[in-house]
Amino acid sequence: MTMALGVVAALAVLGGCGGSSGGSPPAQNGSGSGSGSGSGGQNATPRGTPTVFNWNYPAYTAPDAWVWNLPPHMPPPRVPADNPMNEAKVALGRYLFYDKRMSGDGTLSCGGCHEQARAFADGKDRPTGITGQKHPRNAMGLGNVAYHATQTWANPSLLTLERQIPNPVFGTEPVEMGVNDGNVDQVMKRLAGAKDVDYATRFAQAFPDAQGDPITWEHALKAISAFERTFITADSRYDRYLQGRDTLSAQELHGKQVFEQAQCSACHAAPNFDDQFMSAQTTSLVVRYHNIGLYNLEGRGAYPKDNSGAEEITGNPADMGAFRVPSLRNVAVTGPYMHDGSVATLEEAVRIMAGGGRNVESGRNKGDGRANPFKDPLVQDRGLSDQDVADLLAFLHTLTDERFLKDPAFSDPFATQKQ
Ligand code: HEC
Ligand code: HEC
């Protein structure tokens, strides 16, 4: 991940270079190992040990009186002290999330790769940025994104939404929205000059304490983050079942049982069906990345070059192919699947996970991932019958939250000019 220099300077205020309360890493527990040094070191076993981050969080007091409207099984998320929620900010963030003027050439918004009807994934294996460059990774859904201890598929240093946004906006490897030193000021001027949205008033209302011109990058990124924090998905049939407001069929209930017995829930744990759930109540969390045996190039356990996972950031060879556990909420609509979108259907994804990995039989990425030496031992052939797989799929479909996919509060305010 690389950015132009002037842009990085403009972002220092957001903690982009490490510093503000929005982005400083939590304290590490003594026994945990930080980035770069696998716990036990690389010599403990021939292959080393994957990096484990053992994080403590300070006690939390919400910086605002925002009402989250959550069911009892979902605690509220954490909000950074320097970016409290308010209605005007969330409303501004909604415009900016869908505004193509936010990209270097005015052609692509966040919404261009994150569509509400797909739980904010995009239906493509890998998206294309404004210069035509393909992203190495699949665009992830953004449901319950406020609860992720780290953002993106494999970056343990992106701790907040405020810190994540500069990637798509200013990133040069790959280029997504293509804002750079040459057009960084122009983008804010474009917003100030917009005829269809009164951004001057909206920014001023969202940031009432701001000195000077409120239309700044810092405020824009904070407003988008506040909007994303409202992407709560907790009203699926599964959630309603937990609250006694709906029932699950015998097949769905058996699927839930298979999901638990096959140890899927060891990594895809409730309430968010992932293993990096951080809420207002979280005080410590073990953050892990996992190799699930999708590839095994030349029998060395390697993954394709542009997508080696957490290893890219930690430098620990044992983190080869290690990715964050994706949330399975709304998973029926977020395909294609896996970090590189290389799995087309949900059934195929389930069969890979329940079969102990994937054997790529031919082509450039040939190799039996099931025998990947870095694979997490929890990913095994579970010997499921076709009926078990069908039931498991039926259960996963109960995680679709129709209200979230259609809620007008998350929709595109420029709806007529389709993104
Ligand atoms: C060109 C397509 C594209 C655009 C435009 C784009 N994204 Fe993304 N987004 C992605 C991809 C691909 C990933 C996964 C990145 C990775 O893992 O390295 C991602 C990941 C994310 C994540 C991490 C989610 C998680 O669960 O960790 C967030 C948050 C996000 N994007 C928000 C945004 C916002 C806000 C914007 C607009 C400022 C935006 N994206 C624009 C493609 C895009
Ligand atoms: C060791 C932890 C672990 C276990 C156990 C596990 N998963 Fe996963 N799962 C992951 C990770 C990590 C990924 C993403 C891997 C990647 O993209 O390289 C994933 C991806 C998936 C996906 C694709 C989701 C998406 O949005 O791309 C599905 C579906 C899934 N798992 C279902 C299951 C099922 C069903 C089981 C039980 C049979 C299971 N998983 C067991 C860690 C695990």
C-alpha cells in the first residue's frame, strides 16, 4: 500500500502516520507478539508460528449519545473519541460515500465497489479502479464493519475506519479512486462548488466546532466513517430467532448444528460470525489471521505473489496465506468468495471449508491447498454428507438481513445517476 507524499502529509492529522486517538494501536499483552515476530519466533518449529496479536483495550465510554437500536445479543460498537456520531455527520457521510466527485477523475465513489443490495460487496471477483487496474483482493461486504478490530483482509495495522479510507482514496498500489498530489485539492473544490448538494452547509452542521473552512479531507473521511458505523446488520431471521420473533425450520436448525459440530464456529463465531469482534464491552482480544489451504504453489505452501496475506505486513514467513476471517452475515449475497474472489458460489466455499482446503488441479496456481504446511489445523475434512452441506447452506441463508439490504438510510442519495 503506497501513497503520494503530499497526500500522506495532509492525512497526518487523521493518525495516518500513527498518532491520533482514532488510530493508535491498543496496548499489547506481555505474552503476545507484535507485528514481525511470530510468538515463539521463527525457530520454534521448522515452519515457525503464525503471528498472534494479543491486544488490550482501554475501558470505554461512548463519546456521544448515539442510539444504536440493537438487539440484546449485539453490544454497541466503539466510536473513536475524536469522531463522535451525530445525525448531520452521518447524513453528510452518506452523500460522500456515494459521490463520484470524491475520486481523482470524478468517476468512482465508494458505492461503486460497495453496493447496498449486496451487503456492500460488489458481485465481482476483484474490482477495477479508475485507471483500469484490477485490485488483487475481493471487495468485502461492509455489514457490521464498526465491530472489526482491524480493517481489510490482511492488514493488522488498520485499526479504525478512519485509517482504512485513505487506502481506496489515495492508494497507488493499486489505484482505486486515484486521488493524488495533483488533484487532492481539486476534489475538495469540486465538493465546495457542487450545485446538487449544499456541502458548505452540510459540512458546517456536521462539524459545528470547526475553525475556518469546514470542507476538508479530514472532515470528509470522518463523515464517511460515521456513516459506515451505522451499517448495522442484526435483523436477519437468525437474529429474530434468537429473540423469539421468528422460527427456523428443522433443516436450518440442523444446519446450525452442523456449523457448530464442524468447528466452523471456532473461527466464524457469533454474533458476527468472525473472530475479530470488538465492541464497546471488549477489553482484550486475540487477533489472528488464518491460512485455510486455498493454494499450495510448488508444494511450498506459497500463495500467488500479489496476495500472500498477513505475511505482507508482518514479514513472518509463517503468515503466508493468512487472511482475516470474513463475517458470514449476509454471506448469501456477498459472493464471489474468499480474499481474491476465486470461489464463485457459496456452496463451493462451504465445500472447501468443510473439505480441509482446495485442490487446484491445473493452471498457473496448480497445487493441493489441503496439504499447505501453513494451513490452520482447524480446517479439516469434516466428512459432511451432501445433506449436511445442504442444511449448512440453509442455515447460512438465515443470516441474510433483508431490511439491511433495503434500508433507505443506507441508499444512494444520487439514485437517479446510477453509480
Ligand atoms: C475499486 C473498488 C473499491 C472502491 C472504490 C472502494 N473500495 Fe472499499 N474495498 C475494496 C476492496 C478490494 C477491499 C478489500 C481490500 C483489502 O483487503 O486489501 C475493500 C475494503 C474496504 C473496507 C474494509 C472492510 C472490512 O471488513 O475490513 C472498508 C471499510 C471499505 N473498503 C470502505 C470503503 C470506502 C469508505 C470507500 C470510499 C472512500 C471504498 N471502500 C472504496 C474495494 C473498493
Ligand atoms: C481456522 C478458521 C476457520 C474455520 C475453522 C472455518 N473458516 Fe471459513 N474462513 C476462514 C477464513 C480465514 C476465510 C477467508 C480465507 C481466504 O480468503 O483466504 C474463510 C472463508 C469462508 C467463507 C467465504 C466467505 C467470504 O465472504 O468470502 C465461507 C462461506 C466460510 N468460510 C464458511 C465456513 C464454514 C461453513 C466452515 C466450517 C465447515 C468454516 N468456514 C470454517 C476461517 C475459517
